[in-house]
Amino acid sequence: MKTGRKFALFAAAFCILAAVAGFGYYFIYDGGSSGHFAFAVELRMVAYDAADKAPGFKGPFIFQDADAREFIDTGDAPDGWKWVPVADFAQNDVLVSTPISRTSNGQVFLLVGDSRELAVVLTDPVSVKLEKSSGVSPVPILKIRIGRGDAEVLSKFREVHGDDEVAVVIDGRICGTAGTFDLDRVIEIWFPHGGENVAKHLRDTLLSKKI
């Protein structure tokens, strides 16, 4: 009897450890939903001023300081780029990496990619859920899984821009930058400490678009 109880306890402990290991770095924070949703997720490269980057940092998203200043002052955008508004709740988090930005009538805009090479539009989200990171200071993470129909286009975009700063645009506004967009077709939006209510609001807004 004692042996059986020990085995049962060991099996239960093993299952818990296996579940945590399989789940990875995250733990469920709140509920979500799977299905199909009537919104698109846009991933767009974020533009930077060369003066704000380390010497030698290169890429199609790096502009010389004089050009960046002109874009900001005039509100014009170069070919393949456009200005997109930043959601109010995302401004502090998005601006911390000093991308090219401008403010007009109190609204913050970022210069982001608008070409086949610099942006991708994903029209088949299949799940939305809110989790939190592990550790002593967990933060909310909104995770959006993309359907298999968009798997190939997302994979190709990831091959080129997997290590770059990518803005996540939903309903025409930048909601954050993608912490990852991995091989499991999951796009993550990380929120700062204290951002639980905002994260829940965005989650609920997206869940309301379930078909």
C-alpha cells in the first residue's frame, strides 16, 4: 500500500514537472479562447535613426539622422514606409527602444514598414489568451496564435526579421512590439509591470471579435 502511494505521488509530481517543462517560461494568467476571429494581425518593421543605434548597425530600417529628422518634421514617409498611430496604453513600452516617432495633436506615431519585404498581414488568428511570465516579477503576455493558412507567410517573414524589432498592429494601431513570433505561429505582446488591466482589456476586445 505504501509503495503504491509513493508511486502515485511520484507519478503526480512527474506529470506536474512535465507539464511545466512543456509549457516553458509561461504560466496561465487568465482565460482565453480558440476558434476564428474577425481581426487581422499586422507585423511591421520599426524604423530607427542611425544616431540612436550602435555604430555598424545596418539594415533597411536604419535611416540617417538628417533623413529621420526630415520625416519627423514634415510627416512624410519614404517609399515602403508609413506612419501608424500607437495605442495609448502601448506608448511607454513601444518608445523605450527609441524608434523614429512623431507626435501630432497628442497622438504618437511610429514609422513602420509598408512593403512586402517589411510587413506582413495575418488574417487567420485562431486563439487569444493572456498569460504571465515566470519569475519574481511576472508581466502579462498576450499570446495570439495564427492559423495554418498563414503559416508559410509568417515563416518566411520570421526567417528575415526574426531578430528585428517588429510592431504588432491590430485595428490600425500599434499595440506593442512582438516579443517573439515563433515556429508555433504564436505572436506575443508583452506588457509592462502594472499593465494587467490594459492587457485584459485588449484580450477582451479581441475575444469579442470571435466569429
